[in-house]
Amino acid sequence: MEIKPSGSPTSFVDQSVVPGDVVLDLSSMTNQTIKLGGGLRQDCDSITVMKAGKLRYSKPNKYWVESSQKRYEPHAGDSVLGIVVDSKADNFLVDIKGPALAYLPVLAFEGGTRRNIPKFEVGTLLYVRIVRANPGMNPELSCTDASGKAAEFGQLKDGYMFESSTGLSRMLLGSPTCPVLDALGKKLSFEIAVGLNGRVWVNATSPSTVVVVANAIMNSESLSGVQQRIMVEKLLQNLKLSC
């Protein structure tokens, strides 16, 4: 059933939507620019849903449809965790869990020149940004932010990487901080990198901390905020008992 167009999408945010639903009427919005993420498309002045899920919004102006799926659909601007599968003279081939391999130009690093090309072995884990993602073409990656700075991008050493649904990844990256990460961060010290492609990397000085954090995250997807906090407390209690 198609939802009637509305000038304000707030009534649809965090609600379930299906293909064909119209969630926004651009003709009623003046001097406003919005950014569309996965699962949405523009048909003239209407923003239409292309896949089932929940409509999400992040400030200042981005909307997308979130669905828990294993396969990732690349979108420009997404931050993802990629695994190097091959290297060429001009680029690295990287698996980002999409329908095709992505490529990372050897100069797509802060201050990158032919004299300081990085050397990545097959299996190297990278935190990268998608620069281009056009249908029928291999996505292009970069290890810099939009201003050309390395920021948080680059090789992720040590630690533990595990896979999740894309919906869980978006939940972990949400604002404010999701309950499971908030509860863990108050008790434990660890590093984390979350890719919108359903990959999560965790690192800590103690292997037991890595195990607790990874288990808590993997168990959190179907839980409410209160349930996530209770689950974290139980895991932390078990950690204390085992020490």
C-alpha cells in the first residue's frame, strides 16, 4: 500500500516502509537539500522506497532505508571495512562484501605519491571510504576523508574482525551512541571500527575484552536498549568470574 506523499518525512522516520511507498514530496520543500542513501530513489518530486525496511534519518539531511541483510549495496560516502584480495600496478583490489570487487588507487592516501606507495599483502584489513559507486562498475575507494586527510582511514592491525548484518552496522554507527556500545564503553577500554558493509573490527589489550565486546555486539541486534544494557552487565559479570 502506497503512503501518501508528505512534505515532512518525520512521520515516516523509524517506521517500516515497503517498495513503492512515497515518503517525501520535494515540491513542498523550498531551499532545502537532502541526501538519499540506500533504498530510496527520486521520481520527479517524489522520494520513493525501493526496498523493504525502516526509514532512517541522520542530521543534517540524509535519509535511507535500513534493512538487515548480509549482502551490501555500495553507496558513495559510505565507510566500509575491506579485505585486500590482489594488488596491481595502479590499485589494490578489495572485497567489500558487495556484488563486485572494489578498487583502491595506490595514490588514494594522504600525501600519496609514487615514491611512498603502501604495500599491502593479501588479507590486509582496511578501513576505507567509498568515493564512487555506479551501477555496473567496480566501486572506487579511498583512504582519506573528503578533505584529503587520512582521518580514521587506513590499515587495521591486530584485533578481531567479524561480520554482521548491514542493519546492525547502522545501529552501531547511529547517534546518539547505541546502548550496547555506551554500556561497554563505560566499563571497558577498546578500539572499534564499524563498516556500513556489515563488518566490525574490535581491538583491546586483553583478548578477553575483545571476546566480550564482540559477543555483546553480535547479541544486540534483536534486543531493545534496556535489554542490551542488561545483556552487557551479565557478560561483564561472567568476565569478572573468569578472571
